[in-house]
Amino acid sequence: MQNQYKQVLAVISFVFVFTLIKAQNKIVVFQSDFGLKDGAVSAMKGVAMGVSPDLKLYDLTHEIPAFNIWEAAYRLEQTVPYWPEGTVFVSVVDPGVGTNRKSVVLKTKTGKFIVTPDNGTLTLIAQSQGIAEIREIDEAVNRRKGSQGSYTFHGRDVYAYTAARLAAGVITFEQVGKKLPDSVVSIPYQKAVLEGNKLKGNISILDVQYGNVWTNIPADLFKQLNPAFGDSLQVTIFHSDKKVYTGKVPYSETFAAVPTGKPLCYLNSLMQLSLALNMGNFAAKYKIGSGSDWSLEAVLIKKK
């Protein structure tokens, strides 16, 4: 009986350790609006390495425009799906640092963790990856020692420290802090819909290098219109409900399918409807921006 008891304990211990290892893979990925001109990013990584030198630290981006919570939300949406289960992300775009906004860790249904202020940053990832559980960071436990007098660098003192402890297995997810309801602060925006023959969506981001305009309209929704290369879209773009662009653009397989300087629509690398100028900058030419207050409508026009 005693041997059987020991065997059961051994199995339970193995399952616990295996689950912990699987849940926390020692990878931490950082995102911020800090830029790389000073030591802020290095300080966060230094705190993480102080928790465990075995961690593997990576950057998503530190070039989020200052205070742009929407773009932080989009870059998580763009990137998180490609990282392995157990990866811990730190996202610090935090204009409300020091206020009563909550500091949280969201575990997605795909097994990723996002450490961030709950200020809208989780808008898109909560929808696409799903919420398995959210916990509020208990700063009495999960805060860098000696930092209690600092109120303006939670990225270093709370988020990087908590993320490192979680990724290294120093704490379990349950030890982050108390469980919260499965909802997040969300930024309102135009979701992708098909109303009759009209597509509606949000201009999520600009391909900043080339000025291409990326929407949130997925290929499967667009293809419900049965488009063929050579068909066109009658496109109207709005900023805060004010019309800023209207035009007819051909649906093309490649940029070179239209003459240099001419517009086209295409499916980008994320398989979402996008607009571009061949060898030009669509956003700059037509003064188009991106964010929660930019939207688009499109109607398919079949080639005769």
C-alpha cells in the first residue's frame, strides 16, 4: 500500500512539473512605446535577467507611437499567434501609469500570457485568441524589491518583473494575483461585416514602410462576394465618420498588375483586404491614417 501511495505521488508530481514546464517556456517578448534611444528597454530586460539568467528575451517592437494603445493592441494581434504555447508577452503602452487602471496578466485560450495594463491593449487579442483567465497583478508580491516609491515605470518594476517570474516558473499563473472577470477594457471600432453587398471594416494599421492601407476585413468574408482578379471595389474611407477618400480600385493578385502609381486592392500577408499604390504610397497620397476611428466601406464591381 505504501509503495502504491508513493507511485501515485510520483505520477502527480510528474504531471504537475510537466504542466508547469509546458505552461511556462522561459520566453519573454517585449513591446513598448519607449523607443531605443535611452535605457528603458534595457532596464526592463535587466530586471528580467535578474529573476533568471536562463530566460530567452525577445522584442516585438519598441516603436509603437507614443501613447498609441490601439497600435499596441494591433501589434499583439499581429504577432502573438506565431509564438509557441507558454510564451509571456510584456506590452507597455501606458499613458495612465500610476492611475487606478488595473495591471493584469491575461492567459489566452491558446496558452499565451500577456502582461499589461488593462487600458485597451487587450481589445483585439481577447477577441481573436479568447480569454482563458485574467488575473490582477498583486504588487505586494509581484513587484521589484525596493521600487515601491516609483510610480512612473511599472514596465520595469511590475510588468517585466512579473513576466520574468511567470516565464521562469518562479510563480504559477495563480500566484500572479486574484482572478478577475473574463472581460477587458475595449476600444470601440468598426468590426468587419458584410451588409448586403457592402463590406465594412476598420483600417487597423498602415504598412508604414510602403504606405499600404491594411483593413481588418478577412479573406473569407471578402470572398463571400465571389471576387475575381480584374474586378474592382468602389471604396470609401472615413475618419470619425467624415469621408476622406472615395475611388474605384481593381482587385489584383500582384502590385505589378496595375501601372506604376495606380491604386489596387489585394490580400496582404495576414490574408486581409488592403489598398496600395504600385510603387507609391497610398496613405501619404490620400492622407489616410489608421486606428479605431478610421473605417472603410467597399462594394464589388464585376468586370464586364
